[in-house]
Amino acid sequence: MKHDVYLALGSNIGDRESYLINAITKVNKHDFIQVEDISSIYETDPIGFTDQAQFLNMVIKVKTDLSAVALLIELQKIEKELDRKREVKWGPRTLDLDILLFNNENIEAEELIVPHPRMHERAFVLIPLYELDKTVSIPTLDQPIKTIIDQLHDKEGVRIWKQKNGVDVFALLEN
């Protein structure tokens, strides 16, 4: 497994935690993807389309042999298996899986932009990412993630929901 990747997960329909856990399990069972670490789960206020339920969000670190586009295709399959419907932009969803960072690469393809183009504006992504790796950087920005988080206005809308315990990657999922 040669590529280091950070993925954002979110859910605000139904049993939100189960959607996150099922997604992580499916990602980890893939032959060419291995989950390395997971953040705590955060409950977050919706942004964009705000007339909807609160989200559960988290970030996971994976290793993969897949290209970024091939990984995106596999993540979209998992979203579909877990009943993801794309009806309203930034609207309610059972599951959202986004590639945040792929190695330290800048990727601009028709179907994918990495680093995720709005991640630096989203506390619900940066806070769990920072929890996982305080040294990680966004290749397109010259600021540490902590500095970016400190400047965000929506960070109060991101609250710890289920704390990751211990050092075991799946400790959070076993509680």
C-alpha cells in the first residue's frame, strides 16, 4: 500500500453512527485499501443548506494502491451501497465520503480535485484531520492547519460526539 490518503466521512440521516461504521468497515475490507487510523466522531451543524439535521463527521487515514480516481470510484460505490442519494446540494445524506488529501499531491481531474477544494473552509473536516495528524499540511496552502482552524468562524459548530479511546485504530468502533 503506497499512497497515504485522508478521507472525510459524514452522515445526517437515520442511524448516523452506523453509516459511518459501515463505511469504515467496507473501506477496510477492500483488497486495495487499508484503514490506518480514525478520528473521534464529531457532531456538527449543517452548512450551506442549513434546514436539516446535524451531521456526524470524522476523518480516517487510509493506505491504498489505487489511484486517486480509482479510489473515488470505490468510495462512490460504498456510498451507493449505503443508500446515498444526491438530491440537494449540501443536503441531507446517509453517507458522504470525500478524498481530502492524497499523498501530498495536487490533482485536478474532471471528476476529482485534491486537496478537497473547500476543506480549508470547513471546521468539521479540519478539526478531526488535525486530531489525527497535527503535522499534516494542505499542499495548496502555506499555513499550518491549526492556524487555519483558529481563523474559522464555524468551529463552535463542531462538537466532540464520541471520543476515540486508546491507540487502537478501531477502539472507537468497538465501544
